[in-house]
Amino acid sequence: MKHSYDAIILGAGAAGLMCAIEGGKRGRRVAVLDHADRIGKKILISGGGRCNFTNIHCRPENFLSANPHFAKSALARYTPADFIRLVEKHRIAYHEKTLGQLFCDRTAQDILGMLEEECTRAGVRILPATKVSDVSKSDTFVLRTKDDEFHAPALVVATGGLSIPKMSATGFGYEIAKKFGIGIVETRPALVPLTFGSEDVKKYKDLAGVSAEVVASIEAARDKARAPKSNHPQFREKMLFTHRGLSGPAILQISSYWKKGNGIAMDLAPSRDVMGALLRSSAGRDVAAAKAALHQVLPTRLAERWLEHHTPAKWTNQGIEELERSVHHWEVTPEGTEGYEKAEVTAGGIDTDELSSKTMESKKVPGLYFIGEVVDVTGHLGGFNFQWAWASGFCAGQAL
Ligand SMILES: Cc1cc2nc3c(=O)[nH]c(=O)nc-3n(C[C@H](O)[C@H](O)[C@H](O)COP(=O)(O)OP(=O)(O)OC[C@H]3O[C@@H](n4cnc5c(N)ncnc54)[C@H](O)[C@@H]3O)c2cc1C
């Protein structure tokens, strides 16, 4: 059977639903197609089930992209304050957890329910469990399923990234781009735990579960050519040992900048003078005193393990200073990442050079739009990825 709409949106996630609402409000006949039986699955699991739906400190610097300027226009047109207004209109209770991150007081279902209600009000048709086998363009776009054909002059690709295949993630958006000759920046897992090489696994795997506040950065010194050129981000947050490597917010954040071969540098005791007392006294310079000093700043098991691997050969000033330096500059070269199975997002994606930064429309293929995570714009941890989904979805919705 043939169905005709003004716009078809592929993917009923955060970006697709926002785009549909805006298009619908402007009187367009909009259909949202999703292959999953349930829409908005990632919204439901996000933020530990409470959806960190935005960040009040959202700035372009919170995003990675081959073109760091691309996201500016959309982020300025639809801001966290705009989304908060929508949340408040629906009387959804929320709170700031930390660092500007806003979470629902109850559950993420509040956000999904709000989007569904707005879609209904805007006359949007949502069609879950609709598997599109082919996308083509003649005078309109044509999307074929087993029994139906959907026609529309505008097609918005909002199929998200590759992260968490269990949550219905596919690479279909990239396939559509390739089919229409649209460039893609190589994708990689981001906001993802990092894995140790075999030596570090041996040294640290039994510390799994231990965490500490650190400052994490990319270690550029050894291999300047491979280090990120744009900036040298640092994240002061928790780091967590796992059985295979490192996780926790600080590691997830820095993982988005990490490329194979890069080292990660960590200050395990930011802004703390750990061995000062030992240096100032000439008596009692031994393992017990160093352990006591480390215990002040690090969890017990980590403090003990640190000393096992970094005990000074001699308890001279130089030896103690080296121990202090080691605490402030732990350099690890991860073997890899936990991959798309564990990654919160996918970095890379549709090359932003191919898109209008105002409307997200393809420069080559009029009527074809890409929004949300499928685009080469990746936010830091903390509500930024949803803000990009809302903002890019809003901008495309205004153009339909
Ligand atoms: C565990 C986890 C927790 C997260 N927590 C947060 C958080 O608290 N705050 C935050 O800002 N970000 C968070 N994120 C990231 C955030 O969920 C994503 O960046 C955001 O959902 C991207 O929105 P999107 O609409 O582009 O894609 P998605 O929300 O992934 O939606 C894509 C939709 O497209 C559909 N689809 C895929 N392939 C096809 C196909 N072939 N045909 C039809 N439909 C298809 C999918 O079923 C899905 O419904 C989290 C991610 C994960 C994995």
C-alpha cells in the first residue's frame, strides 16, 4: 500500500521525535518510522533510568566534531532553557545532580511520555516495528517495507549511532548516506570504558570496584602526531577500576578523545601535596610513612598497590619527589576500548561539511536531512548528547 506524507523521519529516538513535533506543529504531515517494537529505548535507559536530559552549562566546547564550529548555530537556536521550558510545561519534576546535569526526579519515562504527547498534539504518526528495506529517490523519497511504500519530498535520517546494538542501534543511517554519496567521518565508540594491556591487567585487575577522583587527560608527549590537535581537554571526575581496565566519568569523557596509540595521563591526587610531610622531616622516611600519606588521598587498596609498584629505591628527597610525581602523573596506554557494546555514544558519523548547519539538510541531496547522533557531533558526558539531539531535531523540524 502507498502512503504519502510531507516528511518521513526514520528513527523514533530523541532527535527524530523532536523533529517530528516541530514539523507537525508547522502543519506538515509527518510520519516517524522505527524498526524497533518500542520507541525511544535509549531515552528510557539513559541517565541510569532518570534521563540526564540536558546540561545548563552547554557550550560548543562540550562537543567533538571534525568541524568544531558546525554545532554552534543549532545549539544557539535551541538551548537548554528551551528544553527546560518544555519539561516544565509538562510539569515534569527534575533536579540538578552535579555540574549542570539535569535529571528527572521520577523516571526517564516522563521525558518519553512528554515527547509522545507532543507528537500526538502535533498530529504526528508514529509507526514502530516498521522495517524499511530500501530507500530511494525519484521525484520524492520512497521507503519500502515488506507490504508498504512511504513517499515524501523530505526524509530525515535520525537512526542514531552504533552504540548498544541490543538497544536496536544499526548503521542504517550511514548506509543511506553512502547510497546518496554523502561522506562519513570514520566512526568509533565514545564515552566508553578503556581496556588495559596485559601487563596492567595483571597489576590492577583485582582493584576492580575501587574508584578515585582524578584529572584525566590525553598524554600527548610521546606521540604528538597522533594526539588530538584541537584542544587538550582535561576532566576532573571519578575514575573506576574494572576487571579489564578503567571506567568512571573521567575515563568515559577522555575516551572520546582517545585514539589507539595515545596514552592517558591521570593525576590521582589533584591539587594535593601527598608527600610534603615526609619531605619536610628526615626521620620516619619509610614504606609505612609513605603508605600513611597515600592513605590520606587514595583508597586503601589503591594506595597499597601504588606503593608496591612505585616504592623509591632510596628514601632520599629525590626518591620521595619521584613518588609524588608518579601519583600526579600516572600514564597508561590503553590497549583498546570496550567497544560499541558498552559505548554510550558513537563518535564520527555524517560529515558535517555535507550538511547545512542551520537546517541539517544535505547540500548534495535536497530534502534529505541528518540529525542527532548519526551526525559527526558528539557531546561530553552530562546531558550534552540529548541537547544535541533536541537542537538538531528542532532545526530540521523548522525547515520541513
Ligand atoms: C546507556 C546509555 C545512557 C545514556 N545516557 C544519556 C544521558 O543521560 N544523557 C545524554 O545526553 N545522553 C545519554 N546517552 C546518549 C543518548 O542516548 C544518545 O546520544 C541519544 O539517544 C541520540 O539520539 P538519537 O535520536 O540521535 O538516536 P537514538 O536515541 O539512538 O534513536 C535512534 C532511533 O532509530 C532507530 N533505528 C535504528 N536503526 C533503524 C533502522 N534501520 N530503521 C528504523 N529505525 C532505526 C532506533 O530504534 C532508535 O529508536 C546515553 C546512551 C546510552 C547508550
